[in-house]
Amino acid sequence: MERTSSIRRKAVARQHKGEVMIAGEQLRLRLHNGKLIKDRRYHLRTYPNCFVAQELIDWLVSHKEVPDRAIAVCLLQHLIDHDIIHHVCDKRTVFKDAKLLYRFRKDDGTFPFNREVKIFMRGQRLYEHLIGEKNSILQLREEHGVAYQCSFPGCQLIDWLLQNGEAESRRHGLELCRALQEHGIIQHGEEHPHFAPLMCGTRNELAVSGGLE
């Protein structure tokens, strides 16, 4: 019983980390598109690809991504705690609502790319590719009277991976999908513990709206 509980806690922690990382990457891309991330000068020195903490919180509140500034600070602290953003001089480990410069670690090459992170990043890349397709396999589907947003039959995802050169064989595609499920990137529609070519759904919608909670 204790071992089962420990495994479950680790799985929940891993899924939470995955949601934070996905949400952080999506935020990074939005800030680049919105020109909030750019080269900035301070004390005669140029800091590339950074943002001002106060400006980011203004943006989050104005875009109704958070209800108030205190919640914004809390969410951004999550990104620091998970090594997604950091102060440009690494002098501060606590996120401050002030005119301080911070940067996404992915923008300066300091992001820790271990196997777990690589799986998260690959899942994010696959999601962006899938969601951007005109006739995407990610659709609203219903099974047993339950509707699933951005869901797909597992066999269709494996077919897509093969067609797009993301997997060398169906076995390799299945192994990739199981790794994505294990790390909380995708989930079975009925929370089945193992990936199978049935109904599955991505966790990315959850990550965008609430992945930093």
C-alpha cells in the first residue's frame, strides 16, 4: 500500500511538472509574439531576450490570465522553482513585482535538458504541429455519453507519427505515446493507466488554462 501511494505521489508530481513546463513554454511563445521579450539595456549593459517583471504582470492582468497581481507573482514563482525562468544575473530566487529583468532559460541555453524535459518539449512541439493542421486529428469527440475536448483515437496518433516521420515504426510510436502519457502530456479519456490505441486526449488545454495552479 505504501509503495503504491509513493508511486502515485510521484506520478502526480510529474504530471504537475509537465503542466507547468508546457504552460511556461506557451507563455514564452506568446511573449515573444507580443514583443515583451526583447533585448534590453541596463547600466550600460545589454541583456538579450529578457522581460521586465512589472511589465509581464501588467500584461497577465490586462489579458485576464490572472485575477490580480498577487496571483501573477505566485504563478511566476512556480516558473522560477521549476527552472523555467530566472533573474538575468541569477541574484534573486524570489520573483518580484518590480522593474527587474528576468529571462526564460530556454532563451539563453541554461535550460536543463534531461530526458524528462526532452519528453515535455517534444510533446509541446507535437501538440503545436497537430493543433495547427487544417484537418487536425485533435477534435471534440464523444464516447459513452462523455465529451472530450481535443481528443483523438490512439491509433490515429500513431498513424500521424509515422506519416510525419516522428516514429520509425508502430512499436516506436507506441513507446513514444506511452512516454507522453507517463509524463502527463496526454491522458486516456477514462484515465486508463496504459496507452492503447483507443480514445485519448491531450492535457495541453488544461495546461494553458490552469497548468500553473
